[in-house]
Amino acid sequence: MLMIFLIQQMASGVFRLIGGVCRSMIVAHTGGALVLFIVFLLSGFILPLDEIPKWWNWGHWISPLSYGFKAMTINEMLSPRWMNKLGPDNSTLLGVAVLDNVDVESESYWYWIGAACLLGFTILFNILFTFSLMYLNPLGKPQAIISEEAAKEQEPNQGDQTTMSKRHSSSNTRELEKQQVSSQHSPKKTGIKRGMILPFLPLSMSFDNVNYYVDMPKEMKSQGVTEHRLQLLREVTGTFRPGVLTALMGVSGAGKTTLMDVLAGRKTGGYIEGDIRISGFPKKQETFARISSYCEQNDIHSPQVTVIESLIYSAFLRLPKEVPDKEKMIFVNEVMELVELSSIKYALVGLPGVTGLSTEQRKRLTIAVELVANPSIIFMDEPTSGLDARAAAIVMRTVRNTVDTGRTVVCTIHQPSIDIFEAFDELLLMKTGGELIYSGPLGQNSHKIIEYFEAIPGVLKIKEKYNPAAWMLEVSSASAEVQLGINFADYLIKSPQYQENKALVKELSKPPEGAEDLYFPTQYSQSTWGQFKSCLWKQWWTYWRSPEYNLVRYFFSFAAALVVGTIFWHVGTKRENATDLTMVIGAMYMSVMFVGVNNCMTVQPIVAIERTVFYRERAAGMYHAFPYAIAQVVAEIPYVFVQATYYSVIVYALACFQWTLAKFFWFLFITFFSFLYFTYYGMMTVSITANHEEAAIVASAFVSLFTLFSGFFIPRPRIPKWWVWYYWICPVAWTVYGLIVSQYGDMEETINVAGIEPSPSIKWYVESHFGYDLDFMGAVAGILVGFAVFFAFLFGVCIQKLNFQRR
């Protein structure tokens, strides 16, 4: 117990240090695997000390696990049940003979030396970890992408004339910005409509008496609440119309985003009641997804693609396949102009707050990605959230430009400035409990909503130059209701404003004469093959631009190949006894196992990041889950093949296995599919868990079982009958099976095996000791391919069926 505790403390220290030094999840996974690989190989168990090459002896003595292995072996072998018997030579005690055989010191004080060394390593690793926190900075450097024009403006020594022209240009630009942000004009008055090369059908949305319930939380039930449902929206009625920018406002928790999610069909649970219509026809989510877009508050994009690639990807998946590719590209460029992204179109999106685009640029990219789908109705969840005044003005100018194309745009907004608030045309104001307290136009300088609330007895008049949005939220707060003794929702129902709103809803609930309901022959714009091609295109660029992932795992494979090759130097030529054969098998087992496990761990963060993007894209109706999953599966194949090829060449040459073409290609084949199924196994664990931290725990748990039942530590004939079933479903067992049989299944050379006379052949030993059928290689190859396909298939099914994003 003491030794296991000290090993656990040492392991925590070393992995803590690796995390502190590597400073990145992917690099840390790889660094941790490489350290564990070397420490495990040189511990003295796989390869006894006298068998380790001289140039690697130092590694044995600095391997913390070697001291743990010695101490635990001494603790067991010097116990009475081993020391009361004589060994095979009838002169040495059995425990001492075993220790000599594994090249471990037999003096009992080595136990305490091992304990002291483990304690020392634990202290050392934690001190070094502390220094890593003190002196090492984060790997990523937060920086925003600026446009080429802005960069040129910042260059010094450009001459007075250039400077003056730029000042004049900047002055005009600022004037234009001011005009656009404050613009309240309808699309008919704006003249040219940008982003309109592709026609779209202007559509209105009306909703009447919408209610939304969720199951009552257990915490509320435990406090005595008897109802089974909690109501979040109450009798909400309103309209959204083309060319009209509508704001959804209210205090935090009023139900703004809930209402938008209900209307957009983004809720994954709960119960919805009420009548929702699109231009008079009942809303059907399957068709509605094709003509609507939803800009989420969290700007979720693939980090390794550029701005223009993000837009091309969205356009080619969401625009009808009848639209020629040339027109799609023209439309993409027009949308970039509309949202003012042309100057940074070749910039990588990057990770939020670390690399790539600034928050404001991401907001505009989010809008553009949805706009290239050519939607009729666009929902935007707090587009100015987290932005300073200047950035918010730029984003709102983009929103206004979008409305001016004649589309229906709805935004939730939280505490806007005066300029932003007055950029809206109409307002739906909600209070806590999900009830409407105002629905109608804002008017010039917000005069209509000011007049509405000032007409309520007791409401304080707005001060001069005060923000109408802030005043409106203050005078309609819950405390104001209590103070005035009024329910603003009831007041709205009795007002002429409500009757006008009801009349408008009734009018828009009837289809125009000659209008037809929306119909699309297929659920998705593109065929399954088209979806796969687009997804593969994006995955290819994502993988190609992920050096942190690919170069790191390639480095690990290269380092692991050199370590295995130099530690098991020319081990393939040693075939004199059973110990030599066990070492050879250990070399082959270790060569595949550790690199496979590293592949499994390093792929998890990549899949987890892309899965968050997948949730957004699937909700937008861009593709079915299966083409996406197959694209990610296929994208791994060339990288894993290159990895397996150079790894096999290095290990095979340095270990000096038999140089026959058939045996080398068997080794390459088994290595490739083993790396591949480990990679797909890592992807599959992400698809069944909520995040990559949970995925790492699940993967590690089963990797331990894979190791135990691989057939290397415990040959199949010695596994208890009630556990042997797991051996047959363990993928690593088939890897070891294939490696041993392909290399030694046909050897007639004899080896020395203790207790067996005369010396048997290697072929006989492989068959009797490991229980391998030498004519089973074809089936082994098929099973290895089957495991890769099986894990890839499970990844596809789970990514489709399991949704860890709750709304």
C-alpha cells in the first residue's frame, strides 16, 4: 500500500509537470505518453536491466518506475511463501532465484531505497512544476486580425500626401458609418441592395398565444412545488416582418432567448403550445430550417479555416444545388462586402481570445455564415454582447445592412446604447415570467415607446438625453410594478397597442392570395455525396492547418520508433530461448500499443472542438450527421498511413526483424490498422461523452483492459474461462496475435524452454504457449479492419444520436 501510494504521488507529480511545461492539451497528451512510454520500457519489467543496451542504462536509473518495480518485486519475493522453497537449482531460495532472473537486487534494504527515491522524485517533480508556472508563459498569444487597409494606415513615413488622402478617406468612412448606424430607413429608401444577386422570398412570421413549459426542476419540487411543469413563456403574441428590424428585450431571465429558440425551432426539450405561422402557413420545422438562419451568441466556427472558406463551406452546403458554383462564389463575395469582411477574407478564424479574429470580427463572420444561406428570416441572439461601443456599432451596421436587403431580422439585445437601440424599428419587451409588456414600433427617437410608458399613471418621465432603453427597463422592472401596484402585462392587454398587434397577427395569419406553402423535395439542399464532399473539404483544411496535432503526433511516432528501435536493438536476431522470444514479442507489442494510445488521446480535443461546430451546423440544416462523420473518418486515413509507414520502417530496421517482403508488409498492415482503430476509438469515446476530459477517462479505462487482455502479459490459455470472452473482443489481442504469427508462425528453428526436452521449434511454442492458430492470419487481418470500421461506425452513430448540447 505504501509503494502504490508513493507511485501514485510520483505519477501525479510527473504528469502535473508535463502539463505545466507543455501548456497545451494536445502537446501535453503527447508529452505524457512519450514520458510514460520511456519510463515504462526502461523500468526493468519488459526488458531486464542486463538486456537493456549500454547506451540506455542511464535511462533505467532515472526512471521512477524502475524503483517502484524493484521495491514491489522485493516486497513480494522476500515474503515467506517464496523464501521457504528452493529454486530450480536446489541451492538458491526460490524468491532470490526469481529476483536474480529479473535482474533485481535481492537485499531487503532496496525496498526502502525505492521508497526514498519515489518520494524524492515526487518532491522534485512538484518543485519543477511550480517553476514552470512561474516562468513559462501561455503558448498562444492573443491578437486580433486587422485589415490590410488598417495595417497600411499604421505604417510610418508614408509622406504627407498619402497621409492627407488617408485622413480624407477615414473621415468619409466615419461619416458613412455614422449614417449607416443611425439609419432608420426601410429597404425601399436605401436604393441599391447589397447581397441580392440570388433572389429570395420575403417572409413574415406571426405567433399567437405561444406558451413554453419545461419539466419542473427537482430542486423546486423538493421545496414543496406541486406542479409538474414550469412555465417560461406566457401567451406571447407578435409578428416579425420583412425589412423591419425587431428587438427582443427584457431583464435577465425574462425569456428573450427562450422565445427566440422556440420560434426558431432550436429547443431540444420542453413543451410548446400556440400558433406559429410563416406568411400565413403553419410553421413546419423541416422546411423552416431551409429558409431561416440563427446567429448564436457564442460565435462557434472551425478555427483552422479562413473567413472566405467558412463562407464558401456554408454557401455550398446550404444554397440549392440548382444554383451554379460561379453564382455561389459571386454571392459569397457580395455577402463579404455586405458585412465588411473582404479585407480579412484570408485570415484564419482561430480560437476565441487566443488567435485569429477579434470578437467583433467573429460576430460579423457569424452573421455572414448565416447570410450566405440566402435566408428569408434571420434570428440573432445578442449580436452586440461582449463588445465595446465601437465594435457594437460596426456589428449593428452589418445588421442594418442585412435588414435593408428586405429580410426579416430579429435580435435579442441587452442594455443597448442610444444609437444601437434607435437602429431598431420595432420592439417586443418582456418581463420576468415570460410575459409581453410592450409590442410595437419604437418611432423616431423612440418617441412611441416613451409615450406608451409615460401614459401609465405614476411612471416617472424620462430625463433629457437619457437612454430610452435604460429608462424603459427601469420603469418596467418588478420593483416598479410593486411600487405602482400594476401588472404591465395586464396593462398591455387592455391597451389599444395590443388590439393593433392582435389585428396585425390576424392579418399575417392568412396566406396572401395565390400564395403556396413552402415545399422542398429533400430535407437538405445537397445530396449525401455533395454533403460528404463539402465536409471532407473542410476537414482536409482543418487537419492540414493543425500542426499542433499532426506534427506533434508525428514527432511522438518518430521518437517512439527510435526509442523502441534502440532499446530493442537487433532483438529480432535473438531467438535462443523463451525469454528472448518474450522480449521480441514485448518489442512488437510496445511498438504498437503506446503509439496507438497516443493517437487515441491526441485526437480527442480535435474532435471535441469540431463537435461544437457540428452542433451549430446540424441545427442549421446544413447536412446529415453521417456524411460529416465519414468525412472526419476519411480525413484521418492519409495521416495515419504516413505515420504507420515511417514508424514500421524504423522499428523493423533497428529491431532487425526478418527482411522478407511478406513479413514486412504484414507488420506494416497490422501497425496501420492498429493505429487506425486506436484513432477511431478515441473519436468514438468523444462521441459518447460530454467533453474530451470525460472521453480521456473512458478511453483510459478501456485501454487498461486492452493491455490486460492483450495476450502478452497473460497468454490466452492461462486466462480464466469466465474472462476469456473479453480476450476475443479485445482489439489489441488481435494486434498481438497478428504480429506474433506473421513474424514467427512459420519458423522451424528450435529454442530452449525450461522444463521441455528436446528443445521445441518456435512454431510449436507460439502455437502451444500463446494458443495461436498459424493458419488464421487472413481472419486476423479481416478482424483488424473490422475493428477500425466498427469504431468509425460507432462514432458516426453516436455523433448522430447523442446530443450533449441542451437548450
